Amino acid sequence: MLYFNQSENINVTAEQSYQGLLERVLLSTLIGMPCCLFLFINGTMLFTLRSKSVFCETSRYVLLYNLLFADTVLLALSQLMYILAVCRIRLTYPVCGVLAMLTNLTNEISPLTLVVMSLERYVSVCYPLRHATIITIRNTGVAICIVWTFSLLNILIRVLLLLNVTFEDVQSLQMTDYCSDVAMILGPLSNLYDKAYTCFVFILASVVIASAYAGVMVAARSASTDKASAQKARNTLLLHLVQLGLSLLSTMHTSIVVSLATILQRLVIVRIKSVFYVFISILPRCLSSLIYGLRDQTIRPALIHLCSQLKLSCPSKG
């Protein structure tokens, strides 16, 4: 049995036919503006991380670039599917499947990259003398390849589960619902795998980041440890935990909306879903840029220099 009813209940824009035209336009504008702003911020950070050789030759910045790249692609894909739904454009299953799988791929990159970044901070504090030999550009590239390979393997399994679903109940390849990653969960096995994989990844990431934080706390008490470096690493790991929690919340908010749908009206659910989309799905994808752009002493001057160049390049009025 296909899970069309589930996707109809939890898709943010599937119920927008119940809204007036003015409200839909206003809501779409309010959601589109912060998304465009966050895309600009992430794009600026990505350009900044390629503006100097120090960013390309330092492992933590290479990992940050990988995280920002995945978050930016995910942000763009999510906004694309939102616009298609607002315009009431229904795709075919193959086209939606490609968009949904790309969304899932980039979504899984973030928690895994946060794990690698946390391990890098742990080594830099607890093993400072061996940091240069352990955390090399080559090893960083291998770690990034493992992250992408693991995520691609997850997508391959999802595709195989999707192909395993019988489409006897489907009249045509044209979707009856708006495209989303949830709309492509068409069977109980896919639904079970999605929940199991999400739990596995976030439990693994939480344990690794929490262990790294505990290790840094222990190392900070040692007399031979740089207190300032340990304090900075501890704060960074705390921020990684916050990012991981927001990423987990973005995967769980669908279930929350489904539960609320049993007691609230559809129009209220659409509005709640829109708020969740901005603050739980969009905002965390820009959090890395804000954190590192404001805190990092190497990125901040380069970012300020780039912004000043962009300001000078704009033609002055008057």
C-alpha cells in the first residue's frame, strides 16, 4: 500500500489550497526572503573559504567548506521544492525522486561532517604535538570521501527500496501530491529504514561529539594544555552539539506536525509548518556561516575585506 495519505498530511504546501491567494503570496514572500538571505551568506562564506591559500591548506577550513557546500545545496533544493509546491506544480515520480534523493544526500552530510570536525578539535587539544601529522590535508580528503561514500550508500539503499515498491495502484507517473522527500517514502520498509538510519546517525554523532567534549574538558585541567585553545575548542564542540540537535529536530518536526494534525485545523497546521520550515529547516543551514564568520579570527578579516570590496564595486548613487 502506498503512503499517499501520510505525505498529504505532512507536506507544508499540500494544504495551501485552503489559504487565500493573498496569504499564500505573503507567506511565500516572508519565507523566500530569509532563504535568499541565507543563500547569499553561505555563498559569501564559500567564496571567502576559497579566497586565500590558508583556507585551502588547513583541514578545519576544508571541512567547514564541505559542511557549508552541503548545507547550501540542501537549502537551494528545499526552496526549489517549496516554490514548486506554492505554484501548485506537480512533478512526475522520477523527477521528484531525483530531487528528493539529492535532498537526502546533502542532508546526511551535515551530521557526519560535524563528527569529523569534532574529532579534529579533539585531536588539536588532546594531542597538539601529533595534530600536524594526524590531521593532514590528505587525511582530511579521505575523511570527506568516506562521508560522501557513506551518504551515497544510504541513497542507493533508498533507491533500491523505492524500486521495490509495486506501482500497480498508480495510474500514471504524474504525482497526485506535491514533491517532497517524505512524498517519496512509498512503502512501510522505506519508512522503517528512514527512521532506523536517522536514529543510527544521530546517536553515533551525539556519542562522538559528547565524547570529544568530555575529552577536551579533561585535557583542559592539565597544566600542559593551552587553556585558551581548550576553551575555544570546548565552545566549538558545544556549538556542534547545538547544530546536531537542530538537524535532528529538522528530521523530527514532520512527526510533530503529524501529531498536531490530529487536534488542529488544517490551516493552522500549514502556518505551523511554515514557521518550522524557516526556523528549523532553513536557519540551521546558515548557522555554520554565522558561527565561524563571527568567531573565527582568520575568516572574519577575510570576510570583512570581501564585503568591503563588494561595497566598493557597487555604483554609488547621487
